[in-house]
Amino acid sequence: MTEQTLVLIKPDGLKKSLTGNILTRLSETKLEIVAVKITRVSRELAEEHYQQMKEKPFFKELIGYIRGELHQRHKVMAMVYWGEGAIAKVRQLTGSTNPEEADPVSIRGAYGRITTKGIYENVIHTSTDKKEAEREIKLWFSPDEIIVKNMYPIKIVEESKAKKRIWA
Ligand code: GDP
Ligand code: MG
């Protein structure tokens, strides 16, 4: 089944200069990258992204981590991978949540660590199922940022009179 999944290279992945290595690993899947950007992570975006972790004792640290507060990198690289079995293929290469338990040849097994404070620095986020992928892709990208048209149903709305920045 052709599907799509969200990949985030987290601030530790950026700080450790792992972008190239991670993209090389993900290219093994032969999936297509259909959207990509470097973006800052507002508190609202971080809390929405990790909404299901709200009750966890490490929630505050998790929000700080994804916002780059631990790594002086206040951004993530966000991508959408698209193709046959995308979610499982990417998840397989990602490895387990706990980097010490992750398969050593997986991305998290190879590059992740647990800090002395107990934070799982696992270098990437990837969606776990179709429903999560849809929620996350819609959260991180607008329809026009994705090269595959109408990946999910869209609607057209009038532009407000809000100001925006354009090249001078
Ligand atoms: P994922 O889908 O494999 O990323 O795992 P989850 O959705 O369960 O958790 C989201 C993120 O929360 C993980 O990637 C970790 O960064 C963090 N996390 C999850 N479980 C733990 C934990 O037990 N301890 C700590 N410190 N962080 C965790
Ligand atoms: Mg998850």
C-alpha cells in the first residue's frame, strides 16, 4: 500500500552532524522524499506533536529536547517519505524508542544515547502507524509544502488580509 510517514531529525541529530548519515540509511528504503524543511519548533507545536505523552514524568524534558534546548539547535529537519509500506520500512530502520535496546544497526541503535539525566536522545522521530502519520504530517506541513497533490483531502479558504514577508 502506498502511504506516507513523517520523519524528524531531532536537535541532537542535527548537532551531531548526522543528517547525511540518516538520509543515507533512509535511502535504503527506496522511498521518495516528498516534503522537506528545517523549522523551529514552537512550544505549541512541540506539545501538540507529543500530545499523547502529556502525562509522562519526562514530558517537560521531552518538550525541551525537541525544541533544541539541550543542544543549542532550535530547529528540526522535517520530512515526508512516501511509497510502498513507508511507515513500516522507516520504522524498521529507526529502531526501538530506547536507544540502548535498539538494534545496533538501526539509526537509533547506532547514533542514540541515554543521557546521565535519563533523557532518551534517539536522534529521529518517525510515525508509528497510518493514523499517527496523518495527524503528524498535517501538523508539520501545509498541503502546498508537499509535492504529492491531495495526499489528504484539502479545502480552499479565502486568504486573510494578514501581512507576510516577500523578497524585496
Ligand atoms: P517513539 O515513537 O519510538 O519515538 O516513542 P514514543 O512515541 O513512545 O515516545 C516519544 C518520545 O518520547 C521518544 O522518542 C523519546 O524521545 C521519549 N521517550 C519515550 N519513552 C521514554 C522514556 O521512558 N524515558 C525518556 N526519558 N524518554 C522517553
Ligand atoms: Mg511515537
